[in-house]
Amino acid sequence: MDDVVSYDESLAASDQRHLIHPLHHPKDHANAKIFVSAQGAMLRTADGREYIDSLSALWNVNIGHGRKELAAAAAAQMEKLDYASAYAGYSNEPAIKLAERIVGLAYDNMSAVYFTTSGAESNESAFKFARYHWKRLGKPNKVKVISRRYGYHGVTLAAMSATSLPNYHKMFGPTVPEFLQVAPPYPYRWPGNGDAGIGAAEAVEEAILQQGPDTVAAIIAEPVQGSGGVIVPPPTYFPKLREICDKYDVLLIADEVITGFGRTGQWFGMGHWGVKPDLMSFAKGVTSGYLPLGGVVISKRLHDVILDAPADEKFMHAATYSGHPVCCAVGLANIDIMDKEGMVERAKVQGDRFRAGLETLSSLPCVGEVRGIGMLAAIELVEDKGSRAPAKGLGAKVVAQAMDRGLLLRVRAAADGPPPSGDVLVFAPPLSTPEATLDRIVQIVGESIQAAM
């Protein structure tokens, strides 16, 4: 046992000396948990403790941890073909087959896939697809991108400029020009009694008219705003938004990095409202996080413009690891498991059950709203139910209490969003999480909220 403690302390010290982490601050990392193994919906740390993973690690381990089939798929592909360039003039079997599979699962207007390694890179690529499209069609001024407040699209420079959570901008500004934000379809925080769906869609129209339709290339929208607080739009929003995009010739980019691959109870989130985007970015769930992979799926409309380009206007966008054969092989194996085990339908059924469990906490004085769709859920915390005054700081206390009880929980803190932002507890358990574990999450969250109050 002494050897284990000594090893753990040595590793932690080396971590603090040599490793810079995402969202890094030394104070936050003073007592870091060092994960050593995982299985299903459980994570284990070097000190021997076990935790329920209520966020699929980072919204991405959709099929659950420890699936040996994915390890086997990676090993088999590495032994056969470890890496080969997928630049024009070259290709590989796993990339071809995965592209075909994703197009078949996506919206029926989709045609082709460009592979990336992350969600942020996928959105960066989507912005370039949009600008390329308009330049090819002789409209070089259509370069602006509209996003929504509380939206998260990654934190590379252009993606960060579309992300509308101020803490991500503070130390890295200025943001990239030609990006602007509008009101989100956030029913719980919508001012007045109007339809948040229609109102938020009309806010996009107002921005297009203000900027000039001949300057706006695209709007990027998560079907459900994930990191911003699992904000589920009213059913009126996306049909109206699609109508507005068509009216002003603006491309609709669906950021399905979180909502893709079964998370919402459908393969892709926009399907809930019968709306087809022009481009769809994805990552996370395509490999369930086992290897880095993302991409952009484009419609036939955009694909034809690329295929018809003269040589001097070819699509000069690239990345070394686009179409990586090992990542794509794991993506294929992951989709096979989801298909075989009915995980998309399971996400709908068990997601409804999980959310019903969370609803039992609505009687607590600081629970303002429980919301979600599929295996995505949130609890918005308030100081007062009547005024909906946002709670600030309570979320971190709930997270600490939950951790003491063996639950890893994430909060969108008030400081991370624009006013009137409050603390929101967010959930995205693996789609395979057993019912008993989902019930345990609800129990721990209830205990933790009461202890934190």
C-alpha cells in the first residue's frame, strides 16, 4: 500500500510540474484525480476510489468505458495499416467506409464527409466550407457567421469567436472579425411571455438584415446547447430558422458535436424537429472518445460546388490526420455496437426515465428547472423560484458534495455565461448506463443539493 501512495504522490507531483491541462489554473489542479481505469459508467482513480461518470467523461463516451471491441478494432487496423495520408490522390478503406456509413445515418440531403480530429477543428472546417461555397458562387462578401449566446463551438480562434461564453474570450481576445451572436431559444430565461422559439429565430433574421444578407455566410447552432446549460429549444425554433436561412440564402451549420451519435435519442439531433442543415459538424460520440475523430458532413448542394471547381479554385483545406485509418476503424466498430445494441432507442427510453427521476428533485427550493432530451439533462439552480434569480456559487458546492459521495458531476457556472446566467448542473451519462446507476445519480444529486444548501 505504501508503494501505491508513494507512486501516486510522485505521479501527481510530476503532473503539476510538467503537464498543462485544458482550462488550467494551479488552484483547480491542486488535488487532481488521476484516473487509472474505467468500465461501463464507472471511473477509478489511483487512490482506489470509484466514481459514477455522469457526463460520459466529456459528453463523448457514448457506449460506455472499457469496450474491448474498440481496442481490438484499433489494434487490428494498426497491424494492417497504421497510417497513410488521405490527401487528394490517396485514400484508405476505413475512411471510405466510415464516410459512407455516416452519410447513410445523417440527413437525407447529405452527401460527403471531411474528417477532422476534434469538434473545434470540425467547426473551423465548417466555417471554411461556408466561405469557400460563397466565393465559388461569386459572392465573396458572404463571410460573416452568426452564433447564439450560451453557444459552445470549441476554443480554437475562430471556434472561440463563435463560442459565446465570455470566460473563454477574456485572456485570448480580440476575437476573429465577422462573428456575431444573437439571443438563444432559452425558454426558462426568455424575457416576456412570447414564444422563445419564434423570438430567437427572428433575432437571427434581424441580425441578417442589420448586417446585410449579402455579407452573412452561415449561422451555426447546436440542436441542444450543451456546455451552455443543456438548453432545449421550443419545437418552433428550428423550422422557423430553416425558413429564414432559405429566405436570405444563409447556410445552416448544425453543430452536432455533443448531440450526434444517439445522444438525444436519434442518430442526430436536428431530426427531432424535421429540419435538415446544410452542414453538420460532429466529433465526440463518433468513436465514443476512444480515439480522436471528428468531421463535417456537407449537403449535395455544397458537395457539387466542390466537385465542379476549376483547378485554381480547389478546396485548399487540409490536416495531416484527416481520414486517419485507425480512428476511422474505431468509428466503424463504435457505430456497429450502437446499432447492434439499440443504443439510440435506449437513449430515448432511459433518458426519459432518468429525467423523470431528476424531476422528483423539483420540490427542492433551489431547483428552478429540470430539462433535457434523450441522455442529456440539466438542473438549473436558482436563489428564488418565483423570481428565477440565478444561483451563483451553489453549483460548485453541489459538485464537491457529489464527489464526496462518488459521483463526478459538472456545472455550467454563472461566471461562464452571459447574464442572467446562473449555475446549471449538466448530465450526459453513457447511453449504456444501467437503470440502477441512473437512479443512484438522482439520489446523490438530491443529497448533494440539500447538503450544499
